[in-house]
Amino acid sequence: MGAGILEERKESILVKDHCSGNGKGIQCETQSVSGAVSQRACVYCGARVVLNPITDAYHIVHGPIGCASYTWDIRGSLSSGSDIYRNSFSTDLRELDVIFGGEKKLTAAIDEIVALHKPKLIFVYATCIVGVIGDDIEAVCKAASTKYNLCVIPIKAPGFSGTKTLGYKMACNAIMEVIKPHVQAGQIKKGINILGDFNLAGEMWIIKNYFDKIGVKVVSTITGDASYDTLIQASTAELNIVQCAGSSTYLATRMEEELNIPYIKVSFFGVEDTTSSLLRVAQAVGDAETLARTETFVQEQSKIAQEFLEKYKRNFIGKKAAIYVGGGFKAISLIRQFNEMGIKTVVVGTQTGKKEDYDIIESLVEDDTVILDDTNPAELEKFMKEKEADILVGGVKERPLAYKLGIAFCDHNHERKHALGGYEGVINFTQEVNLTMNSPVWRYL
Ligand code: SF4
């Protein structure tokens, strides 16, 4: 595999060829290797990324102020109602709190929020130092819940306690704590919940609009543009559809087991995935009329998106893409979407992909494609240079790397400000990839 790759990382890198790998597939779902600067965020960030889009929730970060810098300002989730989630609250633990404990400070922070804002829902995140000093945030939250008859949910998420995936799981458990007290026996189930879409640049609204057009009721959105009042209705849906599988499959599994709501995995990135997802939902919950309406709708929309795409295809001839994103579902959709555009994927990786995701990825890419789990800038640089990628699709942490290497970049993460989901997203993505990849600036490097 060559210089610059740590020995312990070699099993997490797969080069697809006729006899690729050691027969066991890529190593994934493990802790990051010491010495490799992982592109992954911490456990706390994993929990926060899932819960932050709940628009009227109060997020108290119990820890030093640095952890609280992870705010709405660096995320792109939008709201049709409350904008409380755009604020960050922190107990701002200092040295004396670390020595004497921070429980009183946390109690005071909850009391202050209740007095000033009359919240319906509070999440309390314990970050690294709280995991070390052992503040009993469960007891503090329970006392506050009882005192104020309010949903105050502790999330014990010190960054060192696992990977970002553990943070996702904690967020899913927290959502179940919101939903479960409102489950009633004999509830009539109708409509769907959309899981794992965070309303980045209004994508949830685009998808909800499609369901409105085809006549499928959306009960709860989890968590893009969610509110406490909509979340507590989630148990009345007949089907969960899961977009970001990495963050939300665990929640879907719990809802299936405990609330009897089955789920299907979907994706609204690219023409092919958007069309097949809408059809599968219509088949699952709709009648013959709904299905017919959906078929007409996807035919019309695909035609518009495909015709648009065709006009740009000549600009993409011979171009090669590198993909590094959070979860496997997005990587899979992006490979398909690049295929639709006539762009070859030469490097592809994820922060939290699972074995089954990597099996699909391997089946979709051509020989010699480099597949990476939990990579680092050094590896990304090496493989993007070797494979002569023309564009990197990633998030905020990958952007500087691409620009330093003189490679075009497209942001497909939570901080972006324009929609890439649905048929509208196909048009935006095509335009953005074309603009950045074919910019004259690259000629002056
Ligand atoms: S690793 Fe620990 S200290 Fe750093 S942001 Fe995450 S929780 Fe906070």
C-alpha cells in the first residue's frame, strides 16, 4: 500500500481488484487508531448532530465552554417554527467545578432556563471532563423532571467513551425517552415518520412536499424541523423510513421492536435513489391510487432532472471523484449519483460505515477504487493524488485539504446551505460540481 500508511490502518483500506482484500472485507466499526488523526467527530458531537435539529429543544452542554462551540452556526438545519435550537447553553465548567463537582451548576442552569424560557424539552450532554469527575447528571435531570414536570434527558457522552456511532445511539435512546411516555394502547397507525434527515438547507421540506403530492401523510420528522409536539406523535405512524442509516437505524430498530413500527431504508440523493425510495414508500403504505399517482410523479420529475443532467454530461467526461462522508448510505448514493453524471468514483470512504455498507460500496465501484474506513488527511491526500481525483465531496474538515491540494470541493455535510436532496438537489448538485470542477481557477495553479 506504500509509504505514509500506518501498519494498524492497513486493514481499514481496501483497493478493489479481482482478488481484493484478505477475504474478510474492510475493517470497520472500530475505535480510531492511535497516531492517525481521524476525521471523525467525538461521541458528544455524534449525539448533538442528531438531536440539535429539534427546533424547540434546549441543549445544555455540561462541560467546558469549548465543547459548546459545536452550535447551530456551523450546521445548516432549518426550522419552520421555533429557533431555540440556534442557541447554545453551557455550564462552562472551570477548574474549581472540576475539583468540587459541577452538579449544583447544572441544577442552576436548568432552573434558569425553566424560569426564563418555559421549555418543553431539555437535553443535558455530559462531555469528557464530566465523565472523568463523575457528576451524576441522571440524578440532576430526574430531579428537574420531577420538580418541573418536564422532559429533561441526560446524555452521558464523554468524547473518550467510544466513537461517533455511540453518540448516534445515545441520541436515539434520548428520542425514545421523549416518545415512549406518549404511547397509548390501541393507537390507530397511519402515515410515516422520516428518520435520519436533518432538514439541511430545507431538504426535509422538499421530501415532505413529495409525500404531500403523492398523498402519504408525514407524522413526525426525526429530527429535521422536529418539535416536541410532533415528536411525541411518532408512535402513531405505520412506517418509518430511514434516510441516514448510520445515525438512525438503531432508533428504527427500537421503534420496530417496542412500538411495532416497521422500517425501510431510503435515500433521496440522486435520480435513481429518489425515484425508487418514493415508489417503495407508496408500495408500503399507499393504495393503488397512491401508487399510480407516485408513478406519474416520479416519471415527470425524473424526466426533468435527467434532461437537465444530460446538458452537463459533456463537461464531466473523463472526470474522477473522491468521496469522504459520515455514513455509508450517503457514500452509496453519491457513487450512484456520480455514475448518473458519468463521473467515475476513484476514492470512497466513510467515518462510520458498517460492513454491509462497504459490501455495497465494493459492488458499485470499478476495480482499483480505493475504499477507506475512518481515514485521516494523510491517507486522503495520498490516494486522491495517486488516483488523480478532480473533486472531493466531503464536509467542513475535508474542505481545506482539497483546496490545499488544488482539487475542487463540494460540501455534502451538515454545514451546507443549499439543498442536495430530491430532484431539486440533483440540479443543485450537478451545477455545483460543474462550477467547482470546471472553474478556470485550477488552470492557474
Ligand atoms: S472530545 Fe471531549 S472535550 Fe472534546 S468536544 Fe468531545 S466531549 Fe468535548
